[in-house]
Amino acid sequence: MKPPRALPVLFLLLVGLARAADPGPAPELRGEITAGNDLRFALALPGGAQTAWVGIGETFEGWKVTDYNPTTDSLALNKAGAEAIVRLSNSVITTSATAGGAATTPAPNRSATKATPAEAEDVLDKMRFDQMMGLMLEQQKKAATSLVRQMAAQAGAAGTSAADQAFQGRLLDAMFAELTPAAMRGDVARAYSEVFTKEELAGLASFYTSPTGQALVGKQAEISQRLMAVMTPHLLAALPKVQQMARDFSAGRTAGK
């Protein structure tokens, strides 16, 4: 008796369903960054060197980013009906299949690789550190000069004459003389290598070469200037209260003596 022809077809269907139930290893979440209202996540395959920055609703290696939980720093991913939760720094990766499918094996934890200052230097190059920091320091110096003069004028104290303002300028020049990109670069690279892992630095390097990363670099100086413009009025508004506190403290010390 010949076997029913339906059996081979059924067998092929079962094999196809078994393959569909296994989506493969879930990506690792290696970093996250916010540029304005744009929240991006650095995803990479386990053990892979290539990192891609994706947002909610976008897809990486067939895995679609469906949700983000800021409390746990975790992403919800979906691929062919299988769901995965990945957390920052590869700490935990759990995967579950939909009803009727077998659950995939959780990916093992992977210890992060310690970064080197040279790898951090590469990130600083991509973020145009020297140019960006030079512009920011120049803006900070101008803002500090303006703030000192406004505070002196509002306080009615000495420091409003041309000679006093010239002296204030020399003081600020002396203070900012040591704050140069070249003098700070080595220390900044060392700090980056101590704070970020090798994988995270690779993600940052990838981000800063992306269109969003280049936009962030190009507009960083403007953002810094606008933040200073926002902060200055608040600092000046607090000045009368600070002056009164100083007068009260001085009066209290005099009375105590």
C-alpha cells in the first residue's frame, strides 16, 4: 500500500512552522541617545561589530522595535510573531514565542569589553571635538563676561567703569587660557574610555557618522548659546535674594561680635 500523499505535505508544513517559530538570536541593545525629540537605539547582533541606530517602529535584521520602557531601559522587539525584550548594556535578553510556538533560549550574558583612550579618541574625532569645544568655550567666555558686567551693574558695585571692565576681561582671559580643546582632549578621551565600554564607544562612533549625529554635532554650539541665554535671566533674577542673604549674614556676624 502506498502511503498517503498528504503525509509529506504535512511534514513539510510542520518543518516550515518549526523554522518560523525560531527567529534566531535577538539583537543586543548597546546604547541609546536623544537628539531633540528623536530617540535612537544602538542595536547589534550578538558578537557583531556593526551597530545600527534605529527608532521606534523601525527594523533591524528583521526585528522591529515596537516599544521602549525608560524605567528599565529596555526595548520590545518583534520578528515573525516572536517577541523579545532587550535591556541596555546587554544585561538581560529574554525571548518568547507566540502561542503555539516553542520559546527560544535566552541569550547568555556577555561581559562588556573595557575601552581604550585610543578608541575614545576616535569618537572625539567623529564628533569634531576640537571644533565643537572651541566654539562652546568661546560662547561661554562671552556669556561669562556679559553676566559679570550685568551683575556688577545691577548690584550697584564697583566694576562698571571702563578700567574695571578691562580688568574683568583680563581675569576671564586668564581663567579661560587653560580651557582649550587641545589641553582638555586627552583628559576627555580618558574619561570616555572609563565611562563607556568598547561596544558603547563603537555605537557612539556609528551614531556620530549618521545624519542625525552630524546634525547634533553641527548644532551643538547653537544649542549651548541658547541654553546660556535661557539661564542668564534666571541667574540675574536670583541676584537680589543672594545680595540680601549676604547682607543678613554680614549683619549677623557683626552682631555676634
